[in-house]
Amino acid sequence: MPRARSPDADPVSALERGFRVLDCFVAAGRPLGNGEIAALTGIPKASVARLVGTLQGLGHLRPAAEHDRYELAPGVVRLAEAFLSGLDLRAIARPHLQALAAATGASAFLGVRDADHMLVVEAGRARSVVAVLGADVGTRMALTTSALGRAWLAGVDEATRALALGGPPEAAVLAALALAQERGHVLSLGDWHPAIVAAAVPLRTARGEVVSLNCGSPTAVLSAERLQTEVLPRLHAAAQAIATQIGGLAGLDLMHPHERRHR
């Protein structure tokens, strides 16, 4: 009688489990032991030990300073660099982000969706906010409370939005979607962080991917009033300039493509 195959014997299953192990390190943000990994992922401890050994051999994990703990290793950086290098949009957006940050004295970010967060993949930051705002490339911002996240939600279709949210939008998200339909942008006034205000515009690439462009700052540097009167016009202009360069749509042109405005 043939023996039952272990789930680890299935290459696809093993690959999926390996990524689950890596994802749990991202979520925890600290070194983990095999028992903790097993508890977080639901993978049997014996399988976790084999997966960790394989990931170590591939250079994605390494032993941490703490006994019997592991941490992410430079191998994951290679994957991230390959992903980022493939985003031509970053190079196109970079000068616009830098100019936007310099003109407003704030920070400007380009973000892509990463599960229930937005991942900052490019940034422009004014010198005045570098010391007080730690967000930079690699920062993850909540999908429902950050301006980047709300802009992405406004830019995608209803089915994609519902799938990302796992249910109907909350009141704050509904209000952001209504504002996007009317003005082409969203706001986050202390929602993502109590001391930070930001605005964002959804942008769709020529290939159909929706990303977000935002500009914001701590309230000590930028008031909500200045955000709306001084920053928003520049943010819209930057988003439109990027959209023109990539053959995409931004702001109201994205929200109402059949009524595309000619500027």
C-alpha cells in the first residue's frame, strides 16, 4: 500500500508555505523561533523546521542574535530590488515627487497595493520634514485610513474594492470615495496618524494597474487648510503630468473616463 504523501512533498504546497513563513516575519517585525512561526502560520512545527532550513539555504532567512530565533536575510532584498527595478513608473514619478515635495515643504509618495496595505515604492521629501516623518520607500500604510490607500480604493472597480476590503466599506471610506468622485482626490486628516494630514490621487497606468500619489506632512509643518488650498492643486498637476507620460489616467479623468477633461 503506497504511503500518503506529506504536504511538503508537493512542490506547489511547499512554495506556498515558504512564502507564508516569510510573510509572518514581515507581520511580526522581529526575529521568530520555529514554535512561533508554527503558531502564526498554522504549519506543523516539523514542517516549519524544514522550511526554515530551506529558506536559510536560499539566503532569505538567517539565525538571529537570540538563541533559536531567525530573521529575514539579504535574499529578500534581492527579490524586492528585482520588483522595484521593474517598475518604470518609479523613474517617471521620481522627479515629479521631488518637485512636489520641494514646492510644498511636505512629503510625496507613490504607493502600490500590498494586501491590506499600501507599499511606498518611491518618495520625495522636503528637508524640513525628514527629521519628523519617518515614512520612506518600503513603508506600509493601512488601506482604509491612509490617503494612499483611500485613493487606491477610489481608483479600482467595485468588485476589486469589495474583495480588498472583505466586505462593505466603512463610513470613512465611503466619504473618501464620494469625495474622489466629486473632486478626484481623497483626504486623510489625522486618520492614518493623529499628527499627519495628507491628500492623494488615484492613477491608472496604461496597463490597467491602479497606484496612488500622495502629498502630506505632520500638522506642525502643514495645516489641513494649506493642504487643501496649496498642496492639492500641485498634487493634481503632478498626477496629471505622470499620467500623460505613461499614457494613463489620474484624478477625475480616472473617476469619469467617459467625460475626460481637456486641459
